[in-house]
Amino acid sequence: MDIILLCGDLNTGKTTTMNLVYSDLITKGATVVVPKVTVGGNPLDFECVLIYKGKLVAIFSMGDYLHECWSAAIKYAYCDKLILAYSNKFERNLATVVGNCQNHVVVTKLSGNAAMNNPNDAAIIVAHI
């Protein structure tokens, strides 16, 4: 499994960006395998599994808790790709989450103008699938 990490500080739009990634993949023809369901206390956080361009892609947006990130990496190990929101507060523990994957990409969440940055960050993630 390859992991695409969207890393950023708390409240920088990681979850919003992950929702944009989901919408973009659906618009581009992704098929839902496991429906999008809410996880955690934020009603915008979700997880799901899609098929996109022949690849099984899991998305997990609740990245503010290290144990949840680690659990998602285990839960979705059967997928080709895991797109995972990941809080910068865990940077030194990155190996815990990506330790067994063959490849991982870190997309650093841009701060500032969310209206511009969230779609740009989403496009970068989709390009890595």
C-alpha cells in the first residue's frame, strides 16, 4: 500500500481538503466500494473506499489523533492507496504510521487563503493517485 499524507497544523483545512479530494474523484469517475461514513466528533470527518483508475483507494480524514492514523493504516492495508489527513503535531511519529508501506508521499497543507489552497492541495493529492 502507498500512503498519501496530507500534513498540516490543527484547523488548517485538512478535512475540507479531504472532502474536496473525495468529490473530485467521484466527479472523475471513481466508484464507491465502501460508502462515505462520518467518523469521530467532527461531522465533516469521514472514511470510505473507492476504485479510481483501477486502484483501490481509501480516504481517512480524521488525522488529529495518532492512534486513529495508525489504525487506519492497518484497517486499509488491503488497498492500493490510503489518503490520510495527518496532524503536524505527530511529525516525529510518522514512521509509526507509514512504517510498513512501500511508498509514501507527504503533501504539506498550505496555510493562508483556504479558498485557494484547499482546492490546490486536493489537486496535488489526486495527481499522486
